[in-house]
Amino acid sequence: MTITAEKSERGLALVSSITSRKRLVRREDKDSSQRIRFAVQTAFLLLNLWIGVQFWMWVRWAETGGQTTAASRPAGVEGWLPIEGLMQFKYVAATAHLPRIHPAAFFLFSAFVLSSLLFRKSFCSWICPVGTVSEYLWKLGRQLFRRNFTVPRWMDLPLRSLKYIVLSFFVYAVATMSAEAIAEFVASPYGLVVDVRMLNFFRLAGSTTILVLAGLAVASVFVQNFWCRYLCPYGALMGMISMLSPLRITRSESACIDCAKCAKACPAVLPVDKLVQIRSAECMACLECVAVCPAKDALSLKVLGGTGARSRVSPWQMAAGMAIIFVGLVGYAKLTGHWDTHLPQEVIWKLVPSANEQEHAIVGNEAP
Ligand code: SF4
Ligand code: SF4
């Protein structure tokens, strides 16, 4: 999918490379995109850390039968359950009913989809804490080695398809489940504590898990966004949705001086300096390319088909748009009572301590 898209992108939008030196009309504005993005990333990272600590406290409280400090379960933890989000999404699409168990998974998944639909794969470069940590790591690598390393093209292309293969497995599994099967799975003892199992995966990580995570972290120091680029099925899904976005990084051939700074800065290794529009599913709308471009009006994030300054989307508008999506959807869920999962205390005290012993719910032949 990516390979085809990129080929057609190159075929359609490839323009002549450097043929003559053009006069630089230096931009006067001071770029603030990376400061704004960093602030949004940090806010989401801190929010997720808070959710993680709060959730861990809640799990400890439930495991000890109320002996530790009481904490309420933060529903935001369901943002870490993408498969559940996908299932809930299908359930709502099929039944037009909002789920009662883990409804926040549906609203958060919808917010991620909507942000990708409107602002390209901004989920990865503005919101996702894994993407943020990944970015810190490759920036550390750049500090240490004065560069990041690129995977050779013959290896890069097949590696990139891995995330789509993983994604298709999950999409197929969810697509073949009926709405009834989803409801049954989500309400099963296993489904009720998938969040606790996810915490246990990290909390009780064995040596293999630790080795794999350490390997990914080390690879991310050398190769920009290693996990996101090659393995993350969530990023793959957001990338595919982002192809429908009305926004594109757009280069003005007349204003561009062909300095190639944008291509060098692009963490997705896209040939920004050679294209008129970036249509690739790998573009994360991080605006790194725009930030380094020295030429006035040469590079910007634009609404498709728009002309003039009004078609440009500023980083402030992106940040505000994403805030509206999140505050709007989460606010709606909270106001209508579709945010928290309400389970009897005895069910929580029974299931949480034995989360890892719960058998995967086989729903007919349709288990995910
Ligand atoms: S093209 Fe620009 S916005 Fe897209 S990933 Fe590359 S640097 Fe980021
Ligand atoms: S950074 Fe890219 S878009 Fe800007 S002038 Fe250089 S080549 Fe052109």
C-alpha cells in the first residue's frame, strides 16, 4: 500500500531537480511550529504518565482488596487499547449504540481517527507518547553521533510493510466479528481486565520482553522513529486514514531554492525537496520540514486545492484543532455518562488480582 502510494507519488509529483540557482527571498517570520508541537507532545506525555500512575494505583488498590491508597480508575487508560477501540468502533457503527464497557476506548479511538482525517498522521508526531519518546531517542542519537542512520532502501521498503501486515491481521480479526460477538467479548472476564493485562505486560515483563523493548529503544537511537516507521500497526492505520486528509505539505517551485534542507530534516525520509505535494502515508505533519525552510512561502501545510495565505494551516491552528477534537469528544462522553466503566466493587476485587489467569474469550469462531 505504502510502496504503491509512494511510487505513484513519485510518478505523479516528481519534478525536475536542481537545474539552476534561484534567488533566495528569505522568510521573515520566526517559525514556532516545533515549540508548539513540543508543548503539545509534552502535555500528552505528562497526561499519559499521570494516567499510568493513577491506573497502577487503582490496580494495586484492587489487588490488595482496598489495603493501599484508594484511587479511581482513569478511563483514559483505554487510549492504550487500540484493538478494543477498533472493536468498539465497529460495534457502534453496526448497532448505533454506545458501549457500556470501556466506552472511553471508542471515544479516544474516534478522536485519533478524526485527528488523522483532518490533520494527517499528526497523531504520531503530536499526540502519541510512544512517538514522542521515539523522537527524543533519535534526537539523542543525533546529538551523540551528529547524525541518524538510514536503513538501505532494499531493506526499508519490506520493513515498512511489516506494520501493514500486523494491521491487516487485527483488522481482519475485528472485521469478521459480529456486533454481538464484540459485546460478548468485551463483557467477558478477560475483556473486562484487558487493561490490567496490558499493565501487567510491562509491570511483570520477563527477560524476553525487556530485551525486545531495549532493542527497540536502541534501534530508535540510531534510526528515526524505528518503531513507528516499521512496526506500529496503529501508525499504519492512522497513515492510511491520513491519505483522506484535505491537508498536504506543499512546496512552491517558484519560491523554493532547492537547498534540500527540508528533505534532510524530514524524519520520515521523504524527498520533500523534489515533490510539489507530500501525499505519502508516512508524512506525520510534524512540520520539521517547514521549520527549516529558509525561503519565504516555499513550504507550508496547505488545504488541498487552496491558494494564497488563507489556505495555509498554522501550527497554532493544528494545535487548536486537535484540542477541540479531544476536549469535544471526551467532554461529550463525560457529560453523557459514556466515559467511565461502572463495575461492582466485588467484580473488580475478584478479577483484577487474577487478570492474567483469565482465559481469552472464544466467541464462536470469531475471537480477535
Ligand atoms: S514531510 Fe514534513 S511534515 Fe511530513 S513527515 Fe516530513 S518533515 Fe514532517
Ligand atoms: S527547504 Fe526545501 S522547500 Fe525550502 S527552499 Fe530548501 S528545498 Fe525548497
